[in-house]
Amino acid sequence: MDALSEILEIIKHKGVVYEKIDFSAPWGIALPDDNNAQFWRLVKGKCIVTIPGESMIEMKEGDTVLVPNGAAHWIADSADSKRIPSSEFLKARDSGNHLFSGAGEKTIMIGGHFAFEDKPGHPFLKDLPKVIHINNLEPGVNSWLRMTCDLIFNELDQEQPGSRKIINSLADAIFIHIIRAYLKQSGDGGGFLSALNDERISSVLKMMQYAPEKNWTIEQLSRHAGMSRSSFCIAFKKLVGETPLEYLTNWRMMKAKEILAQGNEKISEVALKVGYQSEAAFSRIFKLKVNQTPSFFKQEKKSLH
């Protein structure tokens, strides 16, 4: 498995496309700060997306916008339109009061979010910008993103038996397609994105992620990258934002959380699987990073099932 796939697997994103949006101008909705990643796909009409402190995005038909870390933002047909809180809109809709259904220009969109089991702490997500705009007409944009969004829209529009199952399955792929398109669009975007595009550093990430149980040393990692110790450590810290051993420790704890949440392994067995011969040493680091003991974390996850 490549480094990005491992990361997306461990952060446990769960795609949830929740509705087809059909508004008539004027319209506007303000969304609060949220831990979930929000995405919008403009099917017809026009829409602007604004995050405080960022440039306004004017979406064209076929464009996709992702707000990776759930920053507060608003969407509207124009900058002059009145915006209401999303909670107010949902309350009105659920009571049968369909807002924004006048005679103005129509806008049709797909709105969805990607829920995470835990608030993501991986540097990959931290390094993503507040908003990602995928221009449908830009050369090199992932054709699979277009096709997947079209499939989701058709399922939402037709509402046939099994549609929700298909939509949820496709929504997982949307997140990956958006990230792929962004990586192609941004090129060397700096930070962790550059680490994924750096053949030497990416190969080390893949190696550590694939075998967190091994007793990796700087000598082994730098040798694998084909670099001197000092050059490797400097390059890794610059791109990833953490030293190699800091990243390894944090990855081990994320992997440990994944195993503990399944509830089938003893703490000592989990410790061995993520590179700790001593259960006490593992528990100490886990408590430091997660603010919970492994046993408490395991029990808490078990109570949710």
C-alpha cells in the first residue's frame, strides 16, 4: 500500500453525502466551524464559497470545493445575498418549510461531508489549505472525480432502491479523488504534500507505516533514503514537520488507536504490534499522546459499539 493510502486508512474518514441541493436565487447559508471535511459540487447555476480571511471562490458548473478541516464558511448565489445559519435552514427544511424556492435563477449542487472517527492529527491533513478548489475545466483534473460526482448526482436524483448504499460507497472515493486532483493541481505544494511527492522521503514514510513494529533507527532510515544522516533528518523535518522518530511515534499511536478500537487484542499484544517490547513503556507514551490510558481508550470505544 502506498504512503497516502496508509494515511487515509488510518485517519478513518467516512464519506457521507447527505443531499442534492436545489435552490432559487437569492439564497445563502452560513456554516459553522466543524471537525468534519465539507465538500460542494456545483451541478448547475452559480455559487460562491467564502472562508473568512480567504479569497472568495466563484464556482463554475462542474467545479468541486473541499473545506478539509471544517473551517467556518458560507455559500451563496452572490456576495450580496442574505445568509442564514445552516441550523436554521435545516430546521425549516425538516419542518416542511422549503426555503430558497422562489422564481430566481436555479442552483443545483451536491453537498456532503467526510466524518472522521477522531479529530485528525496527522500532518497530512494539517498541511492542507483551508479550502481546495478543483476547477473542472483545468487540464489534468481527475476524470474519475467527474464521473464519481456524476454517479452520485444520478443516484441522489433518481432515488432508486439501494441508492443510499451506493452513494455512501462512492463518497469515500470522492475524498481520495479530490486529494489526487489537488496534488496534481498544486504540484510541489510544500509541507507534507511535498513529502509524498519526494521519492526518497515518501519511500521512508511507506516503510515506517508498513512496519511500525520494527525498531527503526536513523541509520536504517537514512540508508533506505540513500542520504546521509544529517541531510535525511533535515529534509524529513522540513517536509513532514516532525523529526523521523517523532513521526514514527505518532504513527505508532495512531495505529495503536486503530487496533485498540477493534477490541480484540490485549494491551501487551498491541504494544508489540506497534514496536514496544514493554507494555509499561507503550502505555506511558500512549497516555502522553492521547491523554488516555490504552485500557481506558479501549473500553471507551467498546462502549460505543
